[in-house]
Amino acid sequence: MARPDDDAPERGTGPVALFSCTPSGRVLGVGTALGRLSGNPAGLAAGTGAEELFHPASRARLRRALRAAADRAASGSAVFTLLRVDGTGVEVELAWSVLAGSGTEPQVVFVGPATAAGTAPGSPGGAPERERWASTAMLRAVADTSEEGIWVVSPTARTLYANDRLAEILGMPPERVRDAALLEVFGTDPALSGRRRSSRGRDPQRVEFPYAHPDGHERRLRVVAASLHAEDGTPEATVAMITDITDVRRVEEALRTAELQDGLTQLPNRALLVDRLSAALGRARRGTAVLLLDLDHFRMVNDSRGHDVGDELLVGVADRLVAAVPGDLTVARFGGDEFAVVCEDTDECGAHELARVVLAALDGPLTIDGASVHVTASVGVAVAPAGSGTSAVDLLRQADTAVHAAKGSGRGRVHVFEDTLGKDVEHRYALSAELRAALAEEALHLEYQPVVDLRTGDVIGLEALARWTHPERGPVPPASFVPVAELTGLAPELDRWVARRAVQEMAAMRAAGTVPADAYVAVNLSVTNLTEAFAVEDLVRWTEEAGLPPTQVVLEITETAVMQNTDLAVRLLRRLRDQGFRVALDDFGTGYSSLAYLRDLPISALKIDRSFVSGITEHPDVLAIVASIVRLGEAVGVDVVAEGVETPEQRALLHRIGVVTAQGWLWSQALPCSELIGGCGWTGAPNAWVGLPAEPANACATGDAGVAEGIRRLLALHRSGASVDEIVAALDADGLRSPAGLPWQRASVARVLAHQIRRASASADGGKAPRRGVVHAEVLSPLVDGSGRPRALCPGDLVELQRSGRE
């Protein structure tokens, strides 16, 4: 911007009136001489409108001058009437010129004699002299106040004029610049030398080149040069405006780097990845593949070790990937804990092999802050054949779908994208739209499974389970729609619906006497609901409206959900506890690192996952794990609930090791509120199982004649040579029930027979059970026909027995 306050008198002409503004009329600066001429020595502040300087009679002329300047007209002059403080006007001759400054907007400089028009010193009333004076004064004012270096060079490259700013830019004394030739300073620069030789070029030429500054650093200079010609077209000189743009280019380069490079790992970022992947797809001869890596359980590192360690881990992973991948391939950070590798001219086999190499590179601990940190990754692979027309965005989307499939199948593995995966994604999104509509239309319903006290057989609580019957698809299992709700952001809405409906229906069942007055209702919370935005106040309001004490509402969250953001989860759980609600940690034992936080978590119960319960009768190690969980619950003062109890043997073992409460199909499947209030009751009659011994052969001692008769009938049919299918049909025809209170099935028949074999083997071997999967002839000795001859099992029976061991 021009500096108009330094209105130095022109030699022999008096003071210079000067002000500058933008083409839009915003004042940049007003000289003191112009202020004195208008009677306002203080002038106008920068940023005000230029029209305020002028009498209304001259404002239209000013606007025309500014429009011409905006259209890049080089210069002009006119007589303007300044507005004095007393409202009168004073005419002044002003010449104007456009100065292309270093900023983004040019400035218009007005300059003239600081006297009234017609009285310019040296030539009163002489128009030619006024024009000459205005031109000379304008050029001198522009040159002396410019932020750019101005250099006027003769056709022989000798300096005709150089301002002081040019000397500052070049780092040379002013006298050295004025005495130097152009090529002595810049060398044989082709742009400037070419401009000097041009005799007819009139358009300004813009060039940028490096300059070796005397301080030893290289600078970037921008030169805008234009030729001056005589009336006959003969070149007289070249005027160059020179700007030091070193800092500008440095900032631009830093911005470009920030836009295309990840600041933490120094790898290409997503924007550069997409660019390079697009280029690879365009020039591929065989095919192009992209590998997307997602670190497994990375959030656990951040939560347990801190974000600084997490950042160092990401840097270490990046270094390993770069070392493992061939140098001509692009390794990029896709975002968060995801990395990508672009493979050019490859096929599915080559991409899959590289994915294996990448996983092997991550094998082994990374030493961070003096400690070993292990990391694994799931890899999704997507391949586009040459000429397929697949875009970079589509290929990355396919790889993202594949990596989610890899995580869902067990993590730490490679999954290649297939069309079926894409169809599955489309199915999930279609299902999410239908689920959203179902929630809005209240088309879902709840079913309840009883939680039973193993000591008394009483129902002490209910778990509310969401159910959805689609009008076209039929029943949609929760394993299908719950993950869809979490992926598409519907989980909070689904949880709110379940919680509100559960407390309402629980209040109705208590009023109807269907459940005991002190029974609780348990509601599952999604991982996406463990945020600060969870509406605890809504839950409080719903329980108050239903007349249900908060202490009789249990919120179940999974162990993995807590570990994904422990600090946030603890804060939320404490808020719930403070309001009187109870919290149960669901699927306990299937997650990670819970023991480190269990002492501090405000929970009231642990729920042993059904995967443990199903194996306690067959695997001593599983039984030991469950017993350890029970002791752990006792140590930290929380209840333990066993899920998925299906057999009396499981119930008896759980009771023996100290489990007090349990739920499962042994007592009942989940039933809707309407059926329970209507008197259907629990299908397994929970109280009937109180005190049932662990051995089904002694079922006759329970007083349940139907169960005992069923077992006796089963063994009798087996001794008579009936097959498993014939036994099932006969028991069903007689209306006999299994120990679980359900119709007999092939598996339940096989379990009873397998139990008899184990008991017989224990007697024969002094109490030791046979090895799994091995059936000896002596084990079958108790199973004899009426004449006392051993009854051998048919091949189909053996298959059922072996399968029963797995189940």
C-alpha cells in the first residue's frame, strides 16, 4: 500500500496532495497535504469511503475513475472538487494510476499539487504544464511509496531509475543498484533478457525465479515487466516491478504439504492417496488393487496408555509398512488408525500376497516409551481390473467393506472384497430404512425372558429383548437388525424405544401380578449410547411415569463397549448409579482388560456369557473360568448372572460353584407381555426345577412324574433297539417332556444317552470319565436288553452322541 503521509515536496513544485484507495472505494491512506487543502488536517481514517473526501458534485467523476481503475485502465487525470470542513468545495487537479501491490487487491493512487486547480506552481492555468507536472509527481510518488521494488532499465540493460525498496529486496546499497546493469544482478535470465529484446510487446510479462541473496539464502522474486515505447514505437525502456515472494511461497508449500501429507506419520494423506490411486487406475495394464489396514483394538492403547503412546504406535506402524512395501507403491494414512497401500499392475493373488507380507511386518512388539506394545491389523483388499471404469472412491469403499468383514470374522486377517459383500451392504442400508420406519410406526415389540434365583426357583427379574416381525421378510433376528442400527446411527433411537416400552410393560405386569412386586427389568444399551448425550433424564422421567423405582431397572452394557471409551463410560455409569439405576456388565469374559477397570466401574452385576455356560459340563477348564468369575464377583461385591442355561446339569454345576441367578431356555424362551399377562406363564415352569439333581437318571426323585417317565421311556426304547428318530417320535406321541420342559429332540435324546455312557464309564474306571469322542464296548454294558445281552448302538446313534459332546 502506498504511504501517503510522506508527502515530500517535489523539487520546484511544492507539496504533493496524495491519497490511495481500492477500486471499490475503500480508503487505504490520506496524505497530510491533501488534508490541509480540504481544511481537515487529520484526513480520513483508513477503511472509510473515498467519496467522503469529495464534494457531491465530484463523486460521480470519482466513481467513473474507480470503475476505469477496476477495468485495469492504467491511468488518468481530472479536476476534482474536495469537500471542505465547512461544506464548501475546493478544486484540485489529481492524476490517478493503478498500482498492483503485493496484496490480492490493487490500489488506486491519486496525486496532484496541494493547491487549488489553475494555480499549480510554475504554470498558472497552463493545462500542458499541469499534465506534465501531474505525470511527474505521480510517478515519483508511486515509486517512492511503493512496497515493490521499481527498476527502469534502458534497452542496453543499464539502470535509468531504481527506488530504495528495490535495494532492500536485493540486499544491495542503493548506489550499487543504480550503477549496476540488469544482467549483472540477475545473470542471464531468459525471461528478462527476452523481454528486453522484445520491441513490440506491450502486455506486461510476469516471471518468477530464484535469487541468490547476499546473505547466503535463496529468495524467490516475482517480476512484472512492461516495455515503454516512443510515439514511433521505438523501445525506450523496460519498467520492472519486483516483489520478494519468498515467504509467500514458503507458506504455500507448507499448506500444500499439510493438504497432501499426514502431519504425524509424514505419509501421504487421504487426498494424495485418492489422487495417486486415480492415476494408477488410469494407467493400469492388468489391474489396480488397494489394501486398507485397520489396527485392531487401537482404542484400547489410547485409553490404557494415553494418546502420546497411541501416536508413537501409529508412527511405528507407518515405518514398518514403508519398510515392508516395495518403494514404488504408495503407503498412505487413510485416517485415524487406518492405513492404505496402492498396488499397481497387479491381480487378486498379488494383492493378497502383499497383504500377508504387511501382516507379517506388523508381527512382533513395538518398543514405545520403554514398553512393548503388540498390534495386529485387519486388512481389506479390493481389486479393479484394467478398463473396468472403477473410480478411486469406489475402490476405497469396497476395501472398507472388506476390512469390516475381516474384523467381523475374527480380526488379524485378510478379506478380499466380493460382490456379495457389496450386496450385503446394500441389504443393511435397505434394512436400516425399514427399521427406521418400523420404529416410527411402533412395529417392534418386546419379549421377556425370566431371570431365576437358583436357590428358590423364583423369578427375580426379566430381560427385555427387542423383536421385529417384518411384514414381508418375516421375523428379523436381533443379530441382523441390531448391528444395522449401530452402523447407521439408529441404535440410540432403538435403545430409547426399548427402555421406554420396557418400563411401561414391566409396570403393567407387576400390576397384573404376573411377576413379583420386587422383580426388576433389564434393558440392553448399545455401545453407541455410551456418550455424554445419553438422556438419563428421559429414563428418570419414564420410570416415574410408570411408577417403577429406578432400583428395579437394570441397564446392561457389554464389556467391549465399556473398554472402547472407559473414561466416558465410567462417567455415564456413575450418573446412572446416582439416579438409582443398576448396571450389569453383559457378555463378561468375551472382551478385554476388564479386570483392570472392574474395581472402579460402578456396576452391580456381571453376566457370564452363554459361550462359557454351554461348555461347563464338558470342559473342566471352562468350568474353572466360570468359577473364577464367580469368585471375582464376590470379591468386588457384585452379583453374578449366568446366561444361556439349557440343561439341568448346567444349572446344578452353576449352583454348586456359587452362582445364585441365571436365565436360559431351561426355564423359558422369551415371551411377549401380552401372553404373560394373559396367563400363559413361563413354558419351563421355573419352580419345577428347584432342587433337581444334576443327574437326569435320578429325575424320578424330583416329583415331576412326566420328566421321570420320559427318561425311563427313552431308555426302554433304546434297549428295545429303537433308533434316535423313533425314540423322539414315541416320546412326542406320548406327550412327554425333556428335562428342559420342552419337546424331545434328537440332541436331547443323545445327551441323555451320552450321560448314561459317562456314568457307566465312571463306575467301570473308578470314577474317571472316558476321553471325549471315544466309545468303548464296556461303556455300553449298562445298556442291555431284556435278556441281559448288551445292546450295541447303531452308526446314527454314535453320530448323535458325538455331536452331543460338541453341543
